[in-house]
Amino acid sequence: MMWNWSFAWHILPTILHGMVITIEATILGMLLALVLGLFWAGLLLLPNRWIFWSTHGITEFIRDTPLLIQLFFCYYVLPEIGITIPALLTGITVLGINYSAYTAEVYRAGLQNIPRGQWDAAKALNFTTWQTFTRIILPQAIPPIVPAMGNNLIAMFKDTPLLSTITVMEMLDRAMIIGDKTFRYLEPLTMVGILFLIISLMASALIGFTQRKILVRR
């Protein structure tokens, strides 16, 4: 089978429309992962052992169960108990929750690198716990973990094809539908692979640029 440029240009708008959904799911899923991961990390750093082990158990469960099963459960099982969520929202939510368990450990590693003395100094200056965390601790913990968070972002982006299993018409799913209808898989799958590569490289470059900017400001 030879490459057909006319066919490739014809299907490009469909592939690009799927790419928009893929990027949307990745960005929104990562935002959820960043917020929820910070919440998990905060609980894991509390001195209360009951809270620590409860949070640890939740995050371990999330990490140790396959993302695909989590997607299936939320989309196909929850409606049986009266909880119905649109496919794309389900995908974004499950991606965010799944990756929040990984970002929690990244956050925790960054936060634990901050010397305890900074907490004590802030307390001596009458800073509240919230002020200490948001103005002193977190700004120092974030820069070193930017590369790890970037890796999670790229990994999530490459996991978005799994959303096709719950009827989300993302980029790869549209390529497969085109192939099923036309019996030509070379062009759609090649284009999807190239787009994944380009976007991943652009994301890597943006993450590196962001890290350098943060380091310069420090």
C-alpha cells in the first residue's frame, strides 16, 4: 500500500478534531491531578497516623489498579447504581484521579526536601500554617519537581487513547474509524503517531523552558 496524499489531506480535519479532544482531556485531567495530588500530599505529611495510612491506602489502590479498569468501572458500572457521567467527563475525571496518586508522591518528595527549620522560623514570625505553606514552602518545593510533573503530563497524554474504550472520540479512535471504513490504515495511523510525537516534543520543550524560567527567577 502506497501513501496517498490526497486521502491524507482529506482525513486531516477529522484527525485534528480528535486531537483537540485529546489535548482537552489531557490538560483538564492534569489540572485535576495537580490539585488532587497536592491534597493527597498534604494529608500524607500530617502527623496523624490514621490520616496518613488512610490516604496512603487510597493512593496505593489508585496506583495499583489499571487505568482501563477504572475507566470501565466509572463508565459502565456506576450507571447501574444511578450515577451517569458523560463519557468525556468520565475520562477526564478518571485520568485526573489516577495521575493524582502519582503527582502526590512527586509533591511529597519536593515538600520533604524543605528543611523543617523553615516551618519553625515562619512560626516564630507569626505566620499561619496556610501562609507558611503557600508563601514559603510550596514556592521552594515546586521548581525541583517540574520535570517529574512534566513526565506525568506526557504520560497522561499518551494514555488518552484508552478513552476510546468508553466511546470518547479522541484522535486514535477517529483514525481507527477511518481505517475501518476505508480499509486504509497507513495514513490515519501514521498521522496520529506523528501528531503524538510532535505534541510530546513540544510539551517537553515547554516544560524545560518553564523550569529554566523558574530557576532564573529564584
